[in-house]
Amino acid sequence: MTIDVQNILESILESLNRIDHIRPEDVPSIDLYMDQVTTFMDRQLESSKRYEDDKILTKTMINNYAKNNLLPPPEKKKYSREHLLLLIFIYYFKNILSISDIHSLLSPLTEKYFHTEHTLQLTDIYREVFSLEKSQIEAMKEDLIAKYQTAGETFGDVSEKDRDFLKLFSFICMLSFDVYVKKQVIEKLIDQLPDPEKKAKKKEKGSEALS
């Protein structure tokens, strides 16, 4: 099996250079209907698709997010700028976190900053978080190169016929382990967040005990 791992790495690094987030100024300041929301998200995040016919966001997805309290309901069937910002966060989180974890993570944002008069707005939070993107991509590229070089030193004693695949397999395993560990860390951090629903249940049980 002949696999040009070097070309694969170069292609990956080049794709990282093209990764871009939706800038705050690109998010419409006017309220949008459902179809306009899906069109906006699909257009803005098209480069992140794996396959051409992949869907970034669908009506069913948005309805499920609202049903699971990840997203506040629309007002008169229209979605605000804050709705769109939350949908962008959900888009990135949904590939690695459960709905329950995303709910725990976003609830404090929606409760304190969604359509409130707080001096800090969701747009400010979004801008601050995604301003870190550039430095993170550069660090990620360095980490990818380091892991690629480490994987390239494996299976030196096997036949050339199998070596390329096994080195690629090693590279994928290293990247997968990195994702696994970081996912564990994220979940532990989320577990430290206050859970309003648990508090509410405890309060209800306390009230029942008193009655």
C-alpha cells in the first residue's frame, strides 16, 4: 500500500490556513427567519464541510436545539443576532460534546447575556473567544508536525509495503488520543459548572419535605 503521508500532512496544514470563523461583524444585526438562518450558516461555514452535500444546519437541528433548551425559542418565528451566535457555538460543540454538556455550558450564557441589559453582551463574548483562533491554529500546526515526525519514526523494521499505512495509523492514533484526552478534560470542567436543574430539583424536594 503506497500512501504519501507527507502530501497528506501538507494538505492538512494548508486546510488549517483556510479555517476561519464567522466574524462578529458578519452576523446580521436584523432578525432572520428559519430559512435565512440555515442559508447564512451554510454559506459562512461551507469550508468546514467534509463532503459537498453535508448540511451545516437544518430546520430539524434548530428545532431540536430549542426542544432541548440549547437555544431560546424564536420571537415571532424570527431569530436574533444572539440566536445566531449561540448556534455557532453549538455547531462547534456538537461534534465532541453531548447535548446535556452543551446545555450546561451554554445555560449560564443565555441566562445572563441573552437579550439582557448586561454591560457585557453575547457579541463581546463571541469576539473575545474567537480572537484566540489565530494563535491556536499556529500552535495546532506545530503540534501536528511534531506528532507526524514522531509517527514517522515508528515501524521502521516492517516491510516497505506495510510501513506507510502503519505510520499513518500511528499518526491517526496519536491525534485520536489527543482528542480523547482533551474531551475528558472538557467534560471534567463542565462537571464543575453549577447545574440549575439539579438545584431546582433539590429545592423541590426540600419543599416537599417541608409540606
